Amino acid sequence: MVIFLCFCTMVSCVEEQDFGQFDDLNLTPTLEASILYIEAPESLINAAGDVNIISRNFNFDAFSSDVFAKRVLDGTVTYIVENTTSKPVNVVVELLNANGEVIDRELIETTPGMDIQRDITYGNSGKNINIIKFTSSIRVTAINLGDSISTSDLPDPKIILKSSGKFRVNIK
């Protein structure tokens, strides 16, 4: 009788396993991170005179790494420029490939006391996602369109560029 009960329990509790469930999973989380943060005080802008305030290349291999580049679906890069100086300033952000060639360019024009946010989409509803996949470095240039003697009345006047990225990535 005990053997019969054990047999019935084993048979009744066993369910056929479906090992194909993994194939049905769709894992596409959204990843978000900061990219750049640059600031230039108005005193530096005045000292620079007529030359570019900032002109610098930043190595940025995060987008072109195989882990990201082979799995990214789409996303947005957000640029925020805060101008608390007394000068109009243009900020140019260029995405460069491994050969140093410009593959994307954004011009952000600011006036004194102005904050600007620019969202650039890549993928299905925006620019070609390959721009992101092949980005190896970022060049930032800030150009003073005003004078080199005036000073803002605001405390600690400066130009600030912040950027971040938010991308959907296929895990599987």
C-alpha cells in the first residue's frame, strides 16, 4: 500500500518541463548613464580671447565596445548647455569614429542666461544607430561669440555642458 501511494504521488506531481522557454524570452532593458560633464568659468573665457574656449577630444569607447554595439537597438543622447556668462557661446559636439572622422555633429547656440536641452534620437525614430555603434571619441568645441572683457552679474558665471545617454539594449 505504501509503495502504491508513493507511486501515485510521484506520477501526480510530475509536470512536463518546457526547456524552450528561454527562446521565448525578450530581454531589452533601458540603460542610462552620463557621458560628459565640462565647465568653463567666465574668467577662462575672457582669458582665452578670440580663440576657442574649449577644443578637446575625449576618448569614448563605451559605445563601440562589442558588448554594447552588437546589442543596442535605439536610444537618445541628451545634451544640456547652461550659459550663465555675459556672452553668446556656440557649443559643437562631434562624434568621431576610430579613424577620427566626424560621423555626427550637433551645434548648440546659446545666449547669456540661457539653458538649452537637446535630445538626439538614434535608431528607429531618429538618426542611424550605426552612428552610436561606431563612436570611438567625442570632440567638444566651445566658441565665444561675444567680447573678452564683460562679466556676468550672476555668481560664479560659466558655461556647462552635460550629456547623458539612454539606450534600449537586447540582452539575448
